[in-house]
Amino acid sequence: MLHSLIVGFGLAGMAYAEHLQRNGDSYRVIYQAGGGSSLQAAGIFNPTILKRYTMAWKGLSFYEEAVHFYDEQAKRLGNTYLQPYPILKVFAQTADHNLWLSAAGTSGLEKFLDPKIYQDPILPVHTPAGYGKVLHMGRLDISGLQKHLIQEHAEAFYTENFDFDALQILDSGVEYKGIRARNLVFCQGFQMHQNPLFDLEPLRGCKGEFLIVEAPKWPENYILKSNIFVVPLGNHRFWVGATFDWKDKTLKPTPEGRKWLEDRLQRLLKASYTVVDHQAQIRPTVKDRRPLLVQHPQYSHIYALNGLGTRGVLMAPYLSRILLESINQNTPLDPAFTLQRFNENELC
């Protein structure tokens, strides 16, 4: 019998499978090819919140573990998919300078925020109020990493929509179309709302639209951040995003979303570009912006790893490790990550 059957192979599923691999535990994966918000994400590796110049919740813990995780993974695979890039935070006004300098001197942030205001021009970026540098950041090539992991262990992967009618829940584990496993872990992102085994009411989801643009004259050696991100993808292509819409849960890009993105892009960069693609995704965002690790209330060997939102690259290594440790050591999950942190009124 296998250790785990994993449903979904975005950032959460990939990190959990990697921990199983390192631990010598067997697994199989059911996933939808080309689906999920992870493959459409920019892949930014960043523990800071650059809107308020603060550290994300548990940001330093997530960061330190993720650096080690991706470094060890690169050694194992013989290829690194985490590319270092500084983030240039373009200031909207000179009043931001004092906020930046103050934040750069605080504990935790001093590792990342360069305590200098840069005024030198960087063509073709429009920086009338200057910019700051966020160090030790990067971008994970999520699609490239996923393809590598699937090719490495191809027999472990099945491309299909998970059929709940074919699932048998046993006392000793689960069986699915002849696959028997002691544990079942759902890593489905916002698709968890279609999962009849779990009611993750705090998982609200947030729609984000983004552009893929081609621009031969744009710089490719850093990530830009203003009120949008501009992230180099290689070969003169860039990810530009994203919008935030808490009401619309469709995957249809909108003319309004494209206009919003292009208006801000044209104010930030003055060189020409061509829009190659315009897409939308539903981020698996929880209402308190923190992730979810959930053990099924009736079936103790069925779990959900979800709610990584916009920081999946950062959070997935840490969360998948503590999930596997909880399973293997038969210990409770940390309430900070479970539904226990919500009271009954919040779950109604």
C-alpha cells in the first residue's frame, strides 16, 4: 500500500510529493494537466508586503525553510528552477521614502530592504520619485519544475479529473481505481469548493487577471513592483499583474481587467510591448490571508493542504513538511493552520 495519494499538483502538491520522495515514502498523483492557479502564477519568491513595508505572517520562517528546500531540490534534480532577482520597488511619491527607510531598519526586514533611496534613472522605467531595492528575492519557474518532476517519476502520475464516485474510504486508507494508499491529501486550490468531503468555508478565493507581454527593450535582470508586478519570464517575455476581484469567480478575462493592467503598465514602462496573452486565475485565498491544513473530522487519514494565496512558492515547503510530520508521527496539526482558529460564527 502506498503512503499517500495526492490530488492536485500545483505548488502544494509538488512540495508534499518532494518531501515524500526525500523521506522514501511512496505516492501517486491525480492531477488535471494545465490546470490550477499555480501554473499561471508569476512564481515570485518574497516574504515582504511591499504595499505596507511589513513582513508577511511567519514570513521569515517560511523564507528560511523555502531557501533550504529549493536548494536541496536543485541538488537532487541537477537543475535549479528558483532564479534570483532583486525587486525594484518604484515609489509613487517622495513621501514613501521615510516609510521605506524606517521599515529597512526594523527586525526581519533589514535582511531584505536595502536602506537606500535610488534616484538614478533606469530606462525605460519611469521613476520620478525614485525606487528601493528588495534583496534576496527571486522567481520560481513553476511550470518547468512541474514538468521535471513528472518526467522524473512518470509512472506515479495520472492525468484526469478526480472521480469521487470511484473513491472507496477504508479503515486502513483509501482505494481509487485500483490505487491503494494509507493517506489521501487534497491539494486542489480553489477547486476544493467542488470537493464533497470538505467544507472549507473560509476559503474565499480571489480572481486575478494578468498579461503575458513581449518586449525586446525591457530589462530582464530584476522584478519591478509599483501597483503591479512586472516579472521576467525569459526570451523577452514578462508576466504583468495582477488585478484583485473578490466577487467574480469565473476564469474569463475581462476588458476592464486588461485596461486596468495596461493603464498602470504604460505609466511604469515607456518602451513598446505586445500583449501575447491575457488570462485569469482564482487564487486560493483564505479570509484571514493565512493557509489551511485540515484533517477530515471523520476520516483521520484524509487531509487538505490549501489557502496558499499569492505566497505559494514561499509557504508550500514549510506547510507540506509539517503535514507529513503530523501524518508520520501521528501528532495533531498546529491550530494556527487549521480551522480551529476560526470560531463557530466565522464558519457559518
